[in-house]
Amino acid sequence: MRFGDLISETLHSLTSNKVRSGLTILGIVVGIASVIAMVAIGQGSQASIEQSIQSAGSNILTISPSAGGQSGPGARAFSASVESLTRDDAEALAGLSLVSGVAPSSQGQAQLVAGQLNANTQILGVTAEYAAVKGLTVTSGSFISARDDTANAQVVVLGASLADDLFGEGVDPIGEHIRSGNMLLTVIGVLEEKGTSGFTNVDSAAIIPLSTCSRYVTGSEYLSSITLTVTDEGQMTAAENAVEGLLLQRHGIADADYADFQIQNMADILETVSTVTGTFTTLLAGIAAISLLVGGIGIMNMMLTTVTERTREIGLRKAIGADSSAISAQFLAESVTLTLIGGVLGIVAGWGIGFLAANLLGASAVVTLDSVLLAVGVCACIGIVFGYYPARRAAALSPIEALRYQ
């Protein structure tokens, strides 16, 4: 049978019973759309999480106080009651060869009042190096300077959303005053919108000199964290070991299990998150793929029914010279055509459903060429695998018995 005749016969057979063909295609559409949508949402979420972590820099180490010397999961987690890190520690860490930047910081909560508006927000006490280490950009005014820190200056740099909350959108607050407890802070800068930077949302934070924060907000010289940038991203582990060794020595701790600090490696966190989200995406796709199996069974059921209905036709074709391979090719072509049509419609539907669901969930959806090609390949395989048995059954019919079939 010529290829053109095969296509013509296939289309004629499928359109002769439009309802049954449509319902069979629908099963494949549902399966493919489910897989595409799930993978798109999963990959979009993974990309969003990775971007959030990378926005803080993948070459960053963050040191926090920790309740050391305990056992069990999470025993060394951050504890606000632990006071172990000082500015002297930060200055010592700045001398390490693998460290290119050091930003000590302290934090607390405070009520900020500007005119008739107020906001309960996070106060960050930082040094001048904080902006460079965290990758912050000032859109108006300037950032905290070394002189501000030395002089205990009552100045503040506002996050983008906090500036809007206190002064309204489109208003330049530079030079305006904000009251917080005993402080009358002068606004000297507004940050560019950044979103969550690692584990801190700087958009809604108020940033003041570290010395001012220690004196008026926390009442303590101890730090909440020390953030380091490493000169070479490939040396993150070596830098982490050097930082740990220096701090253990400075704090007089012989056993690392009793360290009164913990180090977070952003590269390790990013790798762990990528692995977890990748596994989750695969799991979602696997669950959705079950519907593809159901669709494949539906195709086999339809093709077996078609073989039964067209038994006399098969016998007539064989009687006038059609061989078994031609009969098998015809029914296999019908099966593959059904799945490919369902696959194309499923890809379009899955693309749309993925982006719609992502928008409703406030996430993002990523449809990659790999997932589309995989969907097309799966469709072709389903058509061949589930269409093979009905095609072989049709080809194996005896022409004499087929012509006698009622």
C-alpha cells in the first residue's frame, strides 16, 4: 500500500466514527495535558526558588549564632537567645584569603512612624559593606556609610515597599524624618526592589548603621549574623572550613560539635533545593502519567472494537490481494494518528493550563522544549505499543473466516 493511500484510508476510518475517535483522543489529551502542566508548574516553581536563593549570591556564607553541644535534628538551629558573634569576629574573618567581603549585621523589630502612617517592620543594623555583599542597589539617595556607623548616626535606608507604605507610591522620602522609639531617623536612601534576598526580605526592611542598632534597638554589641562573600565559587567548601577553624579558635572551642555558631553555605542550599524540587517535579509528572496509561488502554479498546466491526472488510481486502503487513500497517497508522492528534492538542492544553494554574497560585510555569519533545515521543510510543496487538490481530485473520463473519 502506498503511503498516500495509507494516510487517506486512515483519515477516512477515523472520521467515519467521529464520536468514538473524539472520545479516544480526549483520553490522550487529558494525559498529555496533565503531564505538561505538572512539569511546567514544577519547573517554574524550581526556577523561582533557585532565583530567590541566587539573588543573595551563590558565593555567600552566612554565619549565625547557634546553641551548640546538643544532639538531634535541628539542635544547632539558629537561636535568638544565643550571643556569640562580635564585630571583632567579623574583622578577623575579613583577613582570610578566600574572603572578599564581610558584612556584620544585627536585627530587631520596631514600630516606624512617618506623619499619619506607621509600620511594624524589621530593623537591620549594618555596615557600609552590606550593600555590596548582598547585592543591593540604591535608587534614590545613598547607602549607610562608614562615617554614619562610626558616629552612631540616626539615619535610615528604606526598602522599596516600606518606603511606599510610609510615604506613598511615587514620593521621594529623602530628607524626611521617621520616628522609632527614642530615635528620630532621617531618610538618606531608598533601595531598588529586590524581593527576598536569601532569607531576608529587604524590600520591607529599614536599614540603619550597625552601631545605632546596637545602641537604640537591640541594646547589645553582639551580632545576629555575619555574611561573607567568597572570592572563588569553586572554593566554597575550603572557605567554609577556614571560617569554621578561625571562629573555633577565637571562641576557644576544641570540638566543632560544641560550636556556638553555624555556617550556611548558599551553594549547598541551592543544590539541596534543586534536588528536592526536581524530585517533586518528577513525582508530579509520574502521577499525571498514569492518565496516559488509561488513555493508551482506551486506544487499544477502540482498535479491538474496530477490528471486530471491520472483519468482513479485512477479509475482502485479503481476498483481493492485500497482504498481512498492509493490514497491520493500516490499523497501526490509525492508532498512531489518534495518539499524535491527542498529543498535539494535549500539549497546547497543558501549556495553557500550566500558565493559568501558575498565575492563580502566584507562581511561574516553565514549558521546556524537552518536555514537549518527550510528550510527542510518548504519544508515538503509546500509539505503537497499544495499537500493535489490534493491528496484528487484524493481520492474522483468515480471509475465508473473515468473509463469513456476520
